[in-house]
Amino acid sequence: MTDATNSGAVHTPLILSLDIGTSSVRAMLFDASGAAVPGMVSQPSYELLTNEDGEVAVDADMLVRVVAQSIDEVLAKAGSLSHSIAAVATDTFWHSLVGVDQDNHAIMPLMTWEDTRSRQAATFLRDYLDEAAIHERTGASLHASYWPARLFWLERNRLDIFNRAAQWLSFGEYLHRQFLGRSVCSLSMASGTGMLLIRERTWDLRLAEFLHVRPAQLPALGDIHDGLQGLLPAYASRWPVLNTVPWFPAIGDGAAANAGSGAVTSERWALTVGTSAAIRVVVPPDSIVPPQGLWLYLLDAQRGLFGGALSEGGNLFAWMEQTLRVPKLPEADADIVAMQPCAHGLTILPFLSGERSLGWHADARATISGINVRTTPLDILRAGVESVAYQLNAVYERISTTLARTEPVPMIIGSGGALNGSSSLRQVIADTLGAPLHLSLTHEASARGNALLALETLKILPALADIPLDLAPPLLPDLARHVLYLQGAQRQIKLYHALLGNM
């Protein structure tokens, strides 16, 4: 089981897991078996800064305060149990960027993965640099979500900030600078910047030089076991039980989700639909060169993470609910399942925040084609569900082709808030992929993955691959619907080519 029993049996030591998402923060306690301790959770939310230019940012210091609030609340709930905490593990969204001064103060709002202000900068870089070569050595494209385009944009549009920055950080490192006064940039977080040489595990200094970034402006690298101890005085007095335990470097939320759901071998693939969506498979990082459209990040020095990510997922359904007044997806599940696939006549490109995999058009925007006088809100919602499934299927097929997949079909392990919350979304995805979908019963996969990696590092648990899986019975695909969905996917591709060109 993934939750400790209600009998009060908690296996110590404990891990405090900080899972920092795009709209909320979770602080949770996990016991020595990797089970969530009942009731030991805090989940405060926060607001993002957005504008018409594509800004999706957050005040970095405000987010630090939200994380601190979540820690306060969990420690208060834990009481004397907090003395059994052996380490603090953190994951946060990949691709964020904040500049800091010599005193580790943020000099700009933190740019999140959704921020597309640098989309034209990415286009410029593609014209002047060899994108294929950069993709081969860093595992990442030249896209608005990665550091190269953002740094290039900052130099040309926020020169005062660019010149003042003593260092460039992701939020994980910034958080630790505020709590501990120092930080380690994990290989996992660095791999999500688009500036790490994946196979050498060092910064791409050629790319940094082109971007007028000095080596000293890039944070020191380390691996997930390189924990730091000793909080700054204000936090040492606030959280004395956390002052002498290791704080492990932050890792990417996708890497943590793979670990937490058990998708840690090449035969188990993680499919996540939360705010955004992704398919990821753990591979030896030196064994593969990702094709265009996909990326290669790191979980740690020995485990690569190969896959593709969409900028849309639950955010699409939330936007539809708020803007188009369509029903909430979970409440409409029964109606959606009863509808015939593709019978609505709609085709949707779901790119509310631009496109990532497979085409990486940061300036793409959402499109709904085929609306007529008979179109209903439920039609639009169902077409939206199908559109996300089609995009995931394109990633699934590209990964399968790259890895030369034949039989057996890999185990697809599903997780994420949107996927957990909607039976219709799960069924449409399984039908579209034509593969069984195994839903993880660990509803907080990223938070649990943090804890499992910390327990593995502390040698309290065996290797992650040896930990028993906790999955629901597989959701089997309907192969007749599979054929219809593939036809719908082809219509989506046709619209994509008409509006955006080739992938």
C-alpha cells in the first residue's frame, strides 16, 4: 500500500517531501517504507503572473513563503513525530529561470515553464545556431521553455536584469539559497535547462559563451545524493528538527513522478496528465540520442529520462470550464463515455500555452475547427479530451519508433491529478494508444518519488526497481474505438500542417 495504515503504525525514519507544482505546493511526510503518513500533508496554492505577451511567472520570494508555510503546517501536524525526519527531498517544475544578485536575492520574477515571451528569441537562435547539434548534446531543442532562448531574450529586452545577474538559477536552487544560504543544482534540474551536456554531465560552455553567460553565472552541479545541512539562523530556529538533516538537491517533477509511480525501468513507461502532460521512460543516458521532437533529461547521473511533454493537460479542461462554460470534466465523465468517438465533427489543436512535443512551436495557439449551430459544450469538452489523447499518442509512437519497440507492449503507468480525476480521460487515452493503462494508486506520485529517492540514497530502501508496484487493474483499450481515434488523430495532423507546417 502507498498509505500508512490508520492503526498508527509508522515506520521511521521519515522523509519530508516538498512537491512544488505550477499552482500549489505539497509538503508531505513519508515513512521508511515509502508510505504516506496519514494526515501529514499541507497544500497551499498560489497565483501566477500572466500577461498578453506570454508571461507566466511568479514572485520567487512569495513562492518561498508558500513553501515555508507548507513546512510549518506539516511540522505542526506531526508534533513529536517530526523528530523522526531524516531528510528533506524536493521536486519542482523543470525549466524555470530566475536571476539573483550577489546576496542571492531575486532580481526578476521567476519564469515558469509556460512562459513564452522568448518565442521569437528561440526562432532567432535556430537561424544562427545548429539546433540539431545542440539537441544531440543537450537533449533539448531551442525553444522558449529552455534557458538559451530566455537568456537571449533577457539580454535584448531586460538588459538591466541581464547585466545585474550574479547567477542564473532554477527555483529549486533559489529555494535552498533562501533556507540554507547555498545550493546544489542537481543533474536532473540542470538537464531541464537545455544547457547541460547530457553525456558529459557538465554545462555546455560553448552555448553559454554564445549567450554571453560566464561559467561563474551557472550554478554548481551535483547529483541527488549531494545533500546540504545547516539552515540559516532564522529557519534553524523556526525548524530545529530540520537543521541537522540533509536537504537533498531539488529534482525535476517529471523525474520524481516516474520514481513515485514505479516507472523506473525501460519496460515501464510513465504517462502523466496533471496541469500539463508527458510520457517518460527511464533509459541509460548514454544509450540514446533523442530524435527531433523528443527530449532526453536526467533523473540522476546513471538514469536518463527519455520522452516528450505537452504544454496542455488539465489546464485545457480548466480553461474550457472557466471560459467556455463547459461542464467540469469529472462531472461529465458518464456523458462523455456514452458519446461516439469523433462524432462531434470537431478538431482541436490544444495549444493554449504554445506547443512543445512534437513540433515545438512556441507561438502556436489553440484552435477549434468544425463548430456549427449544433455544437454543444459537451461536444467541445469531448473533442478537447480527444485532442490531448492524440498529442500523447504522437509522443508514444515517436518513443516506440526510437526504441524500436516490438512485443511486448510496455507497461504504461498513469498518474497525475487530471488523469486520476477523470475516468473518461483515462479511457480515451487507453483507446487512442491501443494499449492497457495501469493507473498508479499513488495519487501524489511526485511527492512519493522524492521520498523514495531519498530513502534509496540513505540505503533505507532497496533500488527503486525492486519496490513493489501499487497499481489499479489495467484499463483495457477498445480496439474498435482505437481505429476511430487514429482517424481523428489524422484529422488533427492535417489541421496542424495547414496552420503550422511540418513538425
